Amino acid sequence: MLFNSPEFALFFPIVVIGFYALPHPLRWILLLVASLVFYMAWRPLYVLVLLLLIVIDFIAARAMEREPEPRIRRRYLFLSLAGNLGLLFFFKYYSFAVSSTASLLKTVDVDFRPPLLNVVLPVGISFHTFQAMSYTSDVYRGRVKAERNLGRFALFVAYFPQLVAGPIERAKNLMPQLRAQVSFDAGRAADGLRLMTWGLFKKVVVADHMARAVDVVYMAPARHDGPTLTLATLLFAVQIYGDFSGYSDMAVGAARVLGVDLVWNFRTPYRARSAREFWQRWHISLSTWFRDYVYVTLGGNRVGRSRWCLNILVVFLASGLWHGAKWTFVAWGAFHGLWMVASRLSEGGRKSVVRGLRLDRVPRLHAALQTALTFTLVTIGWVLFRAASLTDTRIVLSRAGRQWGHLFVPGAWARLASSVGFLPAELALVLAFAGFLFSAEAYAGETPPMNVIARRPWYMRWPAYYALVGVILVFGVFDNSPFIYFQF
């Protein structure tokens, strides 16, 4: 079930009304049933995979808590990790691994023809497996107590607002909230609905219009010139932000209506001034997951420089592979890992350059240049993320700087719009929506724009609400387009 679908527009009010109408002891049951129905809306049979992982992790966590012997506790932790990673590998990585192995062996004249699996990836499997693994890891480390009620633990894993595309929650934050007794709060509900509306705007008005142009160009990049490839890549940077942060806004908003505060997943990431800051602002729940459960386990900052560089590369390669079973995702992770390492190793030299150019005396200009450079590198990385293959990546990057003279001839704007599947006025409107999105978020800062509007007098906020809803209804793309991160 999609947040941007008519089914969800019917499903969500029924769940909210039922939740607050029921007595507190029965509410978690309603939420669990609703979450399973929400998940089964895609492919009902795959709910069995979700339930299997829930049972494995529940048993492993309870056993770890009862067992005083560290060696035995590690075995139960291994059982949990093996179950989650094993099923994740089976559905997501098996075919990629064996086909890559076959290609490698073919280079040394070894004929290896393994059986390939034609299975559909369970929606959101990477999200709920990581959430479950964080729970068993925290129980093992004594950070949280094992949940004694299987149903409540199932609700923690399957909680529908963030089940299929995050944010990836920790048991310490979400479980107590799912047990807490809450009353209907009109202010919180209004806040949640405003956030859901803003997320819907990002998805159906901004991201889905961008997707139309991006798909046209990236389907066959060899057919397009430099300006078109560059425009499509920039549009994808807007698309993926609008799509994924839009989902996160709607997830956080839906949970808030139900009395739960999920972690914030995005903080205006394109305003970042460095690689490190970008990952502190983008997909925060995944970044902190890799930090806490991979980076720290490998030694974190407590190791020498060479080992630190290796740790960073391992973390980002794993992050790239988490996103998808393709070499383009691995290369995307490697790109960000190398960028992070290069930033750390060149820190002293860059400070010397800044002092030499006297940029430290004009901090606003310095910040603007840092932001522009960071956004440029992030966007280059998005080519790897979006391209269908490494060959297509090479085509986009090698052609992006060519044929820019085409922009200085009559009719250039119309031809550029046509090359991405738009009329000139349509492209201008799409870019205006993107400009409005980023301007509103820049003005609001760390606060959601709708919350800023909510503090204005009624004669200002209500016209703004109606205008935003009107734009969504008139210009929104309601074709049940899935969110990008559902495939992960």
C-alpha cells in the first residue's frame, strides 16, 4: 500500500479512529493487524518471511537475556544475524553473487553456470531486517531489555508508518512509545497531518514530475547531449530527495497522529558543506545504524589513520551494497567512502588553501563555495546510483561536459525541454516547484515548513494550507508511482 494511493487515504483514517476508540490494552493489536494488512497489500505471501524473522529474533533475544554465559549469548546473536542476513542474501544478493562469480570465472576460461533464482524482492526487506538486527544487538549488549510479548515485538518490527522505507528505528526509542497510553491530541494530529501533506507535495508534485524526465534520459543516455544529461542528473538529485524525504515526512507525520515520535531522517542535506556533514543530514537513521553497529565495531576513531581509512571504506561499501545488488551501487558506496577518506586526509592542506585565498575572512562566500562543491560531488555520485550499468555511468559522465554550445542557439530551451519529455512551459513549472521546495526548506531551517506556517495568524496559514492542497490536487501525479526506496 502506497502513502500516495487512494487505498491509504481510506486505510489511515480507519486505523486512527479505531486506535483512539479502543481501550489502551487492545490498541497494539489493532496496530499489528493494520501493519500486517499494510504489508500484505503488495504480496500477501511474503508476510510469512516477515513473520519468520520476527519469531527468530524474538526467540534469540529472549534466550540471550536468560543466558549468563557470554559464549552462549554470542551463539544466539549469531542465530539472529544469520537468519536476517541469510534471508536478505537469498532474496536480494544470491543472483547477483553467483552471476558475478560466473563472470569472473569466465575470464579464466572456467564455465560456471549456477542456477539463478527468479524471485521478487520482498518490499522493504533491508529496512526491517536492519531494524530487527539492531534490536538483537542491543539486547546482546545490555542496552535494552528483551520484549516478553511476541505480538508487541512483531509490532515494533512491522509498525506500518516506517515498515517499508524507514526511518530505521531503535527499540530504545520506539518500543516504549508503542506501550505508552496516549490520548487523542488535536495539536499533535494537526502537526502530523501537516507533515504528511508536505511529504505528499514532495512526492507527487516534485519527485514524480522529475521522474518523468529522468526516466526518459537515463533509459538511453547515449542518445542525449551534455546539457540534457546534466539536466536529467540534476533533476534526479531533486527527485530522490523529494521522493525519499517525502516518504519520511509522511511516515513521521502518520506516526505522530498515532501518538508516536519517529526519528528525523533528513535535515536539508543539500545545504551540507562537506562529505561528513552530508551524511549527518541524509538518511540519518541508516547513517547512524552503520556508525553504531559497523563502524564502532571495527574500531571507529580508536584506531590508526590507515585502519580508519579501511574502516570508512568498509562502511561505505556495505552501505552501497545495502542499497542494491548491482555494481553501480557498490561503486556509489566506494565513491562516497573515498571522498570521505580524501576529505580527512586533505583537511590540513585545504585549511592552508583557505587561508592563502583569504576565504576565512569572508565566511559566507567560503560556506557557499563549500556547499556548491559538496552538492556537485553528491550529484556526480547520483549518476552511479541512477545509471542502469557502469557503462551508462561512463557515458553520462564523459558526455556531460560536451556540446554546451547547443544552449546558445535559437530554440535551445524548447529543444532541451523536448529532450526530457516536456513542453517548455512544463519544464519551467517543474523547476519552479523544485525552487519552491528548496526555498521553503531553506527559510524554515531545521523546522518543517508547515510548522513555520502553523505559527502564522489564521488569515495567513489557512490560505497557505488551501494553496498547497490545491497545488497537490491540480498538479500532483496520482498514478500509484512507488517510492524509490521501496526497492531496497
